[in-house]
Amino acid sequence: MKFKDKVIQFMTGRNGGDQLSTFLIVTSLALSLIGQAANLEFLVFVGYLPLGYALFRILSRNVEKRRLENYKFAILFSPLYGRSYRFATRLKMRAEEAKMHKYVKCPQCKAMMRVPRGKGKLMVTCPKCQNKFPSKS
């Protein structure tokens, strides 16, 4: 039996990795690195606690309880995930469209709009407040 097959057989019926486990491992790494850099042995020791709990969660056979914990974690941190995901998506979209479009802000309501590049001076109408203003493209 190959090593890979043994690992698969061992992990069958166990929780495995999830968002909370990943967060705990990253937190553990951050605490340990900060403790090392600041020469604080206590912080390095505290950094091992989230790692131990993450390993416990990954190897746990009580899958339903671990799923509930992960669900509560996801609900608690979903506003952060949502905002950062939308922000990153918006930045990526702007970078892709930078050659074809320019973004302008309405002077009245501050709404962002895109106008096509290379058209010279345009009269732009804000879709939010219907304000008309000149803009270079």
C-alpha cells in the first residue's frame, strides 16, 4: 500500500482542513514570528496554542461539531471576506479596463462612472443624479 493511500485511509471520516483551521494556523505562525522578532518567549509559546487546536480540529472525527464551529467562524468573519473580495474584484476589473475606459467622479453626488477613452471632451450624464458635466476621455 502506497503512502498516499495510507494517508487517505487515515483521514477518512475525519474533519480535515477548513477556513477556521487555516485561520488558526496563520494566527499561530504570525504570533510565533512576532514573538521571535520581539524576543518574547511567552508570545512564541502562545503561538503554539492555535496550532494545537487547528491540528485537533483537522484530525477530529466529530465532523458535525467541527462544521458548526466553522460555520460560526464564517458568519463572524463574512463581512471582512465580503468587503475585501469586492474591493479586490473592483481593482482587478479597473486594471483590465484601463486601456479602454477612464473612471470619472460626478462632482455633485460623487458617483463613479466609466467613460470610453480616446473620444476627446464629452458631456457625461450621471445615472444617479442626472447631473451633466464635461469630462475628458
